[in-house]
Amino acid sequence: MRQVFTRPESLKDVQTHFCPGCHHGSIHRLVAEAMDEFDIRSKTIGVASVGCSVFLYGYFDIDVIEAPHGRAPAVATGAKRSRDDRIVFTYQGDGDLAAIGTSEIIHAANRGEDITVIFVNNTTYGMTGGQMAPTTMVGQKTSTSPYGRNQAKDGYPIRMAELLAQLEGVAFSARVAVNSPKNVMQAKKMIKTAFRYQVEGRGFSFIEALAACPTNWGMKPLAANERVGSEMIPYFPLGVYRNTANL
């Protein structure tokens, strides 16, 4: 029988520790598949930030640098500038990139650093107890917003893909999701494009991936996956927000 589905070479053969229904594993696979397709595993450097994203080194068979909270774009900038023959990407969550790391991501994008950023948006601080994040939905209950996010006091969720798309240094900015087969296929295409732009030296590329966090949402995996489609995607529409190839 012909094998048609296997583990990407860029992923280690290890058992996942992520919670049931978490989308990190699906996103990891798509990133690894992009590396395999471009045959860049041996020259790729991953930069992991603080949060559930910190476990990058445990799953990818590549060199990984750990960055202080929110500073992954700065660390990636240093790695890329010192070794411009390498492919450098960051893997960050919303509590990291869109909160403490807001300044880092905006200025790295504005400078047009030739790196790829994978931003996992699950609308909560996943590792530290499910606190409200900059991307938490209006009305969403978290450990620090037990009555739901109140836009009058807390503001609105930040749409990072649209925000960064306004900067001239950005070559590619897109938002994807992995909650359905169709969206997974589109996500793979967008992630591959983001890495291809770095391979071609086009500059800064950004992928925002909508994801579920069943544990901190207090939901079962199936319900959490459905929430991505019913609540997140309407507020965070999928699509390409900047593509310099079309300018």
C-alpha cells in the first residue's frame, strides 16, 4: 500500500504535550511542510517567545533561539543580520506579540527585516492561566475579565494582520485559520508564500493564524474548534492584507 501521509522531516518524532483540541500542532505541521518543500531545514533558525510557543525547540528539528517575552522580532533581527544566509522565523502568541511585544513587532515590520513571523492568535494568554489578551473578543470571559471583555474599559481586540499591513516595510501580511480542511489548505498556501518571500529576499512576512485554546476557553475541543469559525473569523476575517507582489 502506498503511503500518502507522513510526518514532515522538519518535525521531531515526539509525542505532543499540547492540550486536546489545541491548534499549535496543526500550525507546526504546516510550518514544517513549508520548510521541507523549500529544503531549508538545515539552514533555518526558529526564534521562540514566552508562552505556549516556547516549546518550539521540542518539536522542530532545527536550531532554535529562546527570546525574552515579546522580544522575538529583535532576536530574529540580530540572527538574520549576522547570518543573512539563514532563514529566520519567529513563532509567537498573542499575549507575547500583541501585548509586551507590540513595539518590537511594529518596528521590525517597519524596517522590513527579512524574517518570517508566525503569530498564533487564540485570544488568550495560554500558558499563564487564560488572562485577557489584546486579541480577546468583546464579551469573552477570561480569568481577568470574568464578566467578559468590556470595550468601554478594555478597548477592542487588535487586528494585527491589518495593522502591520499599513507599514511599507511589510512584504506580505495574511490571516489564516486551521479549523476546517478548506482553511488548512489555504493556511498551508499562505505560510508557504511567507517563507518563499524570505527565500527570495523580499523582506518581512507575517502570518496570523487563528487558533483554539479549549482549556482556557473552558470548552471541549469540538466546541472550541467551532468557535473559531463562528466568533473569531467574523471579527478577524481571513485573507491577504498586503502583498508587495501585487503592488
